[in-house]
Amino acid sequence: MSINHKFVKILLTFLTILICVSFSSIYADDIETASDAYNANDETELNNTIETSINETSLNINSRSCIVLDRLSNNILYGKNEKSKVKMASTTKIMTATVIIENCNLNDTIEVSKKAAGTGGSRLGLKTGDKITIHDLLYGLMLCSGNDAAVALAESCAGSISEFSNLMNNKAKDLGLTNTNFESPHGLDSDDHYTTAYELALLSNYALKNPTFAKIVGTKNYTITINGYPKNLSNTNELLGNLNGVYGIKTGFTNGANRCLVTACKRNDLDIICVVLGCDTKKFRTQDSIKLIEYAYKNYEMVDIYDIINSKFNTWKNDNLSKFNINKGITNNLDISLSKIENNKIPIKKENIKDIDVNINCTYNIDSPIYANTPIGNLNLSIKDTDIINLDIIVNNTIRKKSSFDYFKYLINNLIPSMESIL
């Protein structure tokens, strides 16, 4: 072979490698089923990472943005850049699955298009013309993060990726996610495809309220059927089944977003969602998630504020109800109560429970008429001068203003008997 031929061969080899690297860079997303996920060979490393992270006393977080959100109250227990816009990789599929579950018949069988089959990145392994149910595609979407499954679902639901993205964005708008925008059902890098850790946690909280969604993301292993043949799937979420209380929900990775993980965990009454976005490695992703989860359970306790508030209010009510004066009202007998408490229990830092304070402010002199459902004061629960709960004190009964007839009736009932006694 001549020198020129050798040079050309080397050049072609170099260009081939360059193209492959570039291609994988563009489409690298959630290669969790291969090198990025913990597999059977990594069990020892994973267990060591979990044990070390659980016992970690320092809360040094690698992720660019993160949050721990209480599912019941939507209170933020910990946050770092939690409202900054960032890429979200395959955590996108939380919204994809939500839209599909709410708009499609999961028993329908679809035929996979060439476009779906050709989608790069992490894959379920679909081929053009494959027959598969929407139900099984959802498992392929959420367990092994199949981008091909995402496109197949989007096309079956809305006809195209762009139209499906519109459905995703409409849903985001309905949920009040003002700093979230979707351009695809899979989450491959795009400058106009973003969310925040906070809004992703809110979306996850909403999605988990759907039993079908919760069941899928809580499944460790599942067997689907493609063209009548079984295919076994394993969940890419390394914490599912390995960390106490974890029951979902989704991993993610692109070169632009780095490693991402959304985790749902419940221990006793405290039910949380932990989101870490932009971790440098899968190990940091695991460590950060565990550190944040353990931080929440070590430092927070669910407190029954309903009992605290009602005990304080009823004591105050018994001591003060007779003090009300309804100016020119037909009676001073007020029936009062508190506005509804949205959450009877909320997470409070253990060290701050002793600092819970309840204050009541109310107007005692009230002009008539006064109507039912009128607020006349408020009850405030605070911790160290930080307001936690504000409730209205509400009048339940209507008290009308005295009329001329009421004054005349008063004279008849009181003056005439007095005159008769004198006579």
C-alpha cells in the first residue's frame, strides 16, 4: 500500500471516529441501560455509595440545582438554585407519560414509524413496523428511558413531535409551570427545552397522584411484548429498591444537562420529592440524592398543626366570645370559626418545633349588618417571626341591623310591662 493510500485510510478512520463521537454527543441521553447506570456488576459500588452517603454529615452538593419538596404542603425543605432554568434531559419523560396517560387508551396497539425507530440515544430497541401497546411503550419510556418509545408515543397521541410538545406545554401552563418549556417528548438537548428543579418537583408531585403513573415508575423490572415476543426491562433508577422509602421516579442524562435524578421517598408521614439536576457523574447523582433525602428525614418532622391551632382557637373563643359588640345589631351572639386549613400536618425542622407560636387578632366592635362568611380577624402560626400559616376568623351567621320595627317591638316588650307594674 502506498503512503498516499495509508494516509487516506488513516484520515477516513479518523473522520469516522469523529463523526461517531459527534453523533453520540448529539444524541447521548440517558444511556442508563449501558455504561451510565448501575448494573448487576456495580452492586458493591452502589451499596458502598449508599452507605457512605447515608452516614455523611456534610451537605456538600455537586448538582447545579436541586430541591427537596414536601409533597403534602409543597414546602421547600432544601433548595439550591431551585428556580433557575436548566436543561432536564430525560426527566422530560415525566411530562410525556403524564400527557399520554391522560389522553390515550393504553390498551391500543400502535405500529412504530421509521422516525421513532431511528431516534438516537437511550433506546427501547424498536424497529420500523414493530407492533406494541401504548401501555408497554410507557414502561419502555420510564424504565429504560427509551427515546424511540417517546417518539412513538408522541406520534400516536398527537401525530407529530411538535404537536405533542404543544400538548406538553399546555399541560405545563395548566399546572402553573411558568419557567418550563418542552420541545420534545424525550429531552435531548435544546436551548428552548428547559425547566427548574422547583417546577420539575411540582410536576412530579402532580404526576405521582395518578395511580397508573405511580405504578410504572415504582416498578423495578417488567416484561413487555413487542410483536408478540417478550422483552425484559429494568429500571434505570438506582435508588429504587435500594434506599429505604424510595418509590420512583426518573433518571436523566445528556451532555448539556449532565446527570439528573428525580426521586420520591416516603418514611412514616413525611413524603418528599428530591430533584438533582446537573450532576457531574452518576456517583455524584446518587450521592447528592441520598444526602438530600437523609437530610430531610434527619432534620424535619411532620407536626399536627391542626391540633395546635384548634386548641389555641377554642381556648381564645371561650374567653372572648362574650366581648363582641354588634353595634345596632339584633343580637351580639356571634357564631365564629376558622377558615379551612389546607394541610393538617406540615414538616417543621425538629429544632424549631419548640418555637411554634400562635397569635390571634380580632375586631370586637362590629357595625351591623354583618353577613355570614365575613372575616373579622385572623390567626397566625409562626416560627421565629416567620409566618407559616395564616387563617381568617369567619362569622358563620348573619346578624341584621335593628329596624324601626325592632325598636318599637322593644318598647312594647319592655316599657308597657313596666308601666303596668307601676299602675
